Amino acid sequence: MSKADPTPIESRAIQRPWDARLARRLVEPLKNTWVTPNHLTTVRLIVGLAAAVAFLPGTYGWSNRAAALLVVSNLLDHTDGELARLSGRSSRFGHWYDLASDAAVTILLFIAMGIGVGTVWGIDLGVSPAVLGALAGSAIALIFFLRMRIEKLAGKAASRQSTFAGFETEDVLYLLPLVTVFDAIVPFLIAASIGAPLFALWVIADYRRVKRILSSSNEPVRT
């Protein structure tokens, strides 16, 4: 990508999240080794899928294991990008591989969580817990797709989430071990099935806002 002048979206200040800073420190020793960013993406994908599988039984013990695996997966999610920047081994395939892995892990996580709840809890929620998980997962898939579209239109900075004290919106998943420890999977799943679609609506509005800004500033669409 050429070093063109920043768009109105890109020019805003960006605060790096704390987990990205930690990931950078962790991968610094790998800078000049055979390990590539795609290797780290694959490790992250495997750990994330293992977390989803661990949610399937729906028991207290397995849910806590799943939550712990998810925390590791979320931290690993930042390592590939940090290594790519440190080593200069960024690639278009690696970027899309990372985004696809993010979407797959998150969607399957919520679906598996719903299946687990339906298997063990036996609570009448008026709708299958698996459906609630699929609803949350589908909304998150839409969020990922729109963030990719925003990045294509206005650059990587434009697709970044809002941060507060170094925390991003998605960092709420770091609290999942507290949810499982206090056996609160059911209310969490219900909240996710409501909150994720609402957040998707916000991302849709943000996507339309970015398009209006670029249109008014005559910025070309990036490819």
C-alpha cells in the first residue's frame, strides 16, 4: 500500500490496546526466527476452536476450561499482527487469514456455548439456546464483515474499535472466566444474543458514516 496522505478517518489518534502491547513484547524474540505471522494465526485458530469444543458439554468444569482457552486465544490473536509489523512479513493473505480466523472462532464459540446450555441446563428460554448462540454469532459475523469493508474503504485505522484506558469493545470476552466461575452462562448468552445484534446495528451506522465522509472529501475507495 502506498504512503498516501491519510484520510479524514485515518487521521484520528489511535491508542494501542493493552493486549496488543503485551503481545508485541511476547513476539519480539521471534522477530528473526523461522516463525511467521501465519504460524501464530494458526495456533490462535486451534486454541480458539478448542475453546468452542470445550463449551459443547455444557458442564461447569468444561465451561471454565473453555473460558481459559478463550483468554489465551484472544491474546494470541494480537501476536500475528505484531510479529508481522516487527519482522516486515505482512501479507494480504495473512491479513485476511487473521480476520477469517477471528470470525470463525467467535461465531463457533457462541454457537457451541448455546449447544452446551441446551444440553445441560434444560431451561425454557422460549427459544433454543443454540438459536440464541447462532443469533449472537451471526451478528458478530456481520460486524467482522463490515469492519473489513470499512478497512478496505478507508484504511486500517478506520476499522479500529473505540478504546477506553487501553481496552477495546471486544475485550469484554476477557471477562468470560468470571462468567463461567459464577455459573452465569445463561444470562451471558441471553445478553450476547441481544447485545451483539444491537452492536451490529451501530457498526452498520458507522459503515454508512465512513462512506459519507469519504464521499464528501472525494477520497477514492481503496482496493
